Amino acid sequence: MIGSPRVPLLVAAAQPTCVAHDVAANALAHAGLVRAAAARVVVFPEMSLTGYEFDAVPVAPDDPRLAPIVAACAETGTVALIGAPVAASDATAVSPHAAASGPGGSAWPSGVAAKHIGVLAIDGDGARVAYRKMFLGGAEPEHFVPGDAAAVLEVDGWRLGLAVCKDTGVAEHAARTCDLGIDAYVAGALDGEHEIAVQDERARRTATTYGVWVVTASFAGSTGAGYDDAAGRSRIWNPAGSVVAEAGPETGAYARATLGVSS
């Protein structure tokens, strides 16, 4: 932990219902949870805006379907961190005659537009791409390219290090992110029930190694790639590695805690 931020930070990790590929419907579900959680920061799971669908079309920050989330954030003063596929920036676009590789060890087919598993940061002023997943897992390298940089988002003096799913299990990612100076390590994830203990082990390790809060928003319900019953159970850990808030396994649930307050 880099120091004592000016004020405690109310954070929630939320589990929206998700309809495959239906960004408009999913945006409404996200907006509803932003209002229900009434937190300064609300974290959502990996690819929660489209579902974990490998053929999902990238979502642009200026997509008008995000308007309900922007409106909800404006009403509540929230910063929402939402998982979505995003297009490659010009700096990471793939040449039609060359493959791209990155820290996730992926190779991208030539001649195909690159896309990332990303995190959109949305507030009352709009949306932007805040992070691109660095370490890809499973079949992801066949459909996405890895990001190449750790990222920090600052909210009210709190420095939030961003991660997505497999990132949290790679020591290099935690080290590179924490080296930027962070107060909390914030992730969107997708796991099955049998993997929930792995989420806990990773979070406790990061919390206690670096003395930071850890927030994991864990996908609930069904989605692509065989996740018929994702684990849910989003949680928040304090720097001692203790769980201070936990959601149930169902969609629509959220965990909420105030970072900076002893628990």
C-alpha cells in the first residue's frame, strides 16, 4: 500500500445478468447494479458487457448503447469498471502480414483485425478503455491479442491497479502493477465453482505480498465457452488477506466494502 489516501473508498464487486452479445440489454443490467450498489467504484466481471463469447464484436467507448450506464454513473457519482472486448489501438494494431505476440504468449492470425479483452472505465462523463488483459488463457489467444502494459486508475486519491482473470494468477502481472504504486488490485474474473478456491488463493497472495486491498468481481450465471454455471461469489479482501465482503453465487448480487476502514 503506497500510503493513506485522503478518504475511505466505497467499492462494490457486482454480478450482472448477461445475455450473449446483447450489449443494450446488458448495459441496462449494469446500470441497475450501479444504482443498487451506490458505491464510488463498481467493478464488473470479465467480458460482462457481451458475455464470454469469443466472437463478440468489440465495444467502442462512444457506443450509444452505453448511455444507460453513463446516466447511472452520473446519478450515483460512480466509476464503473466493466469487462468488454475492445478494439486494438493504433499502437497495437496487427499488420496484415505479421503476427503479434505479447506477455500472454499468443500469436494472432495475419490479416484479421485485432481485439483485446478489456476494461472500460465509465463515469458520468462517458467511457474510455482503461486496460487490456495482458495474460490470456485457454482458447483466448486464438481470438484475442494480449495487452502490453499494466494500468492504474486513480479515484479520489486511491490508485487502483487493473487486472482481468488469468492476470491475477501470474506473479509478473501483480509485480508490474504493484510497482506502479497502488492501493488496491481490482479484477474482473470468470471461473467455475470448482475454481473459486483458486480465486481466493490468488487474492490472498497479492494482498499479503504487497499490502493492498483486492477486489474480484466474479461472473455469475451462464455464458460462453462452456460456463453453464459460473461461480459468482465476488469478494473483497483487506491487506491482511481476510475476506471483508462476499456476494452469493446468483446473478444480481454484489459485495460491497469501504476500503481504508479496518475490518
